[in-house]
Amino acid sequence: MVFIFMSEAVFEQCQTHFSWGTYEDKIPKDDIVRLIKKVVKDSKNRWDQLIPVKRMGRKRHSRINMLSLLIFSHMDNTRDATEIYKRVQYDDRYRYLCDGIVPSYTSIKDYRKVLEDVIVEIHKEIL
């Protein structure tokens, strides 16, 4: 498990201090993003062979993270890659799904093309 630390300015009685934590601390235990990540991890054997393996170039993002990000954005009615990119930068739920790593717009767009059929199948499994 990757621990991504974040800081947040907390203002109390004219005193400012920083509190440290992870993105996991901000997400409630019964949130849908936790269920999505769990279902994607558990069903990895079924969908993993459908994604082509990249042989050259930069290292790819985690397939589990990207697939869970795209499924949640689809459930959140955010289908445009630029909107997903903006939400990954600022929304804690999207950041939790990516383990705090912000993928680029082109990465999101490319994964969306590759994982289109897989997203529909896992959607059925979640619902």
C-alpha cells in the first residue's frame, strides 16, 4: 500500500498549524470509492489480459488505479478526459483512487480508449 502524505493548514484561535495525514484519512470508510477499488483489485485476473502491455517508453500508471479512476468518473457522470484531469488535481476521492499521483490528460484519454469494454463489465459487477 502506498502512503501519500498531505498537509493542511488548520486555523484554531488565531493559531495556524499543519496537520499531516493520508488521502485515506479523508475518505469515509463506507464511501463508494473504496468499494470500486476493492472490486477492481479482486477482478484483476479477468480484465488484466485485455490491456496491451507496453514494451518501451515511460513506465505506465497502475492499471488498478486507472481503471478504478475511470469507473468512478463514469459513475460520477464525468466522461470528458479534461474534466477527469481537473478533478484528479483537486478532488480527494479522485486522488485516493490514483494514490495521490496525477496522471496526464493524454494518459487518461489513452486508458479510456483501451479500457472502454472492461469498464462496462466491471460496472455490472459493482452494481
